[in-house]
Amino acid sequence: MSTLEHAKNIDLDTPIPKSPQQLSARIAARQDRIAGNVDELVGRIHPKAIATRLANKSRDTFFTEDGDLRPERLAAVGVAMVAVVGVVLRVATHGSRKAHKLEVKEAKRSGR
């Protein structure tokens, strides 16, 4: 049972138990709920569980429920990769062109 479900089950209008046995039983029940919540949280943050969720999400992004590829998603990734490569090449060549222009300018000044 999730934490939210436990929170919905708590009745704040329940009177405080009068006998020590009832109070002990109520405390034990709350301890069990808290222990269950902690176990659930530990399971959620375990690295293997996180990796499994991410792998499932990635698989669902690129494959249908039948296991077929989703070409529109692959095409989008391909376009994004081409764009990134284009930007990197543009930045790299722009820097080398600028350096080349400075070299030519310096050569003209020195009379080479």
C-alpha cells in the first residue's frame, strides 16, 4: 500500500485508546505502516530500481508495445544529432577562419 493510501486511511477523529493494550496495538500498527513506507521508499531509490525505470522509459520511447521501432522518434533523434554536429562544426571552423584571417592580416602588416 502506498504512502498516499495510508494517509487516506488515517482517521483523525478516532478517539485515543483508553487501555494500554489498545494504545500498544495502535502504536504497533503505526510502526508497521511506517516500516512499510520506509521499505517502499528504499525500493524506489535503489540504483537498480532507478536503472530499470530509466531503461523501461527509454525502451517505451523508441519501441511500441508490440516491439516495433517508432521511426518518427528515431528520425527526431537523428535530426537532433545532425543539428548538434552542424553547430559543433560551425563553431570549430569559425574559430579557425578567424585565426586564419588574423594571420593574413598580420602577414600583410609585416610585408610578407
